[in-house]
Amino acid sequence: QVQVVESGGGLVQAGGSLRLSCAASGSFSIHVMAWYRQAPGKQRELVAHTTTDGSTTYAESVKGRCTISRDNAKNAVYLQMNSLKPEDTAVYYCNINILFWGQGTQVTVSS
């Protein structure tokens, strides 16, 4: 059984920073690790993802402000978010190998 657990969300003022963490457990090989987000009334969207070879991609809306990183030894992925904006407010979800989702962590950015 695969478990995916996020942490690190919270309330922050505009311009602030947060670091999200995600840990995956279970007997499987991890290839793609990603962060998605879903704002109220909007579809879930990809924020960033990273593959086994370390390549990364970012949504245009977060480029230059967010950094995704992973620790393969810990089956963990992180999302460092800087210069946060109110429009970054959403529930952030960790995704492993496209198949497995965490429960989400709320990020709220106040203006």
C-alpha cells in the first residue's frame, strides 16, 4: 500500500515563503514526483514536477518563485515557494508516479 503525506502548508503574507514537504512510503519505485494545486472553483493544475534524472518543469505562473527538489533516499519531494502571492492560495497536493495522491495541504496567502 502506498501512502503519500504532505506537510508544510499554512497562512503567510504576500511576499513570504513556505516550504512544502511530501513523503511517500510503500513498496514501489518512484519515477515522477510532482506538486499540483487546486484553488476554490478551479481545476487542479500542475505546479512543478521532477523525474528520476533530476529534470524539472514548472508552471509559468510559478517560474522563478518556486523550486522543486527531491531526496530519493527518503522518497521525499519538496516545494520551496518564495515571493508568494494571494493567487497562490490553494490546496497543494503531492503526486507520485501520476497514480498516487496525498491528502493535500492548505496554503493561504494574505494580501
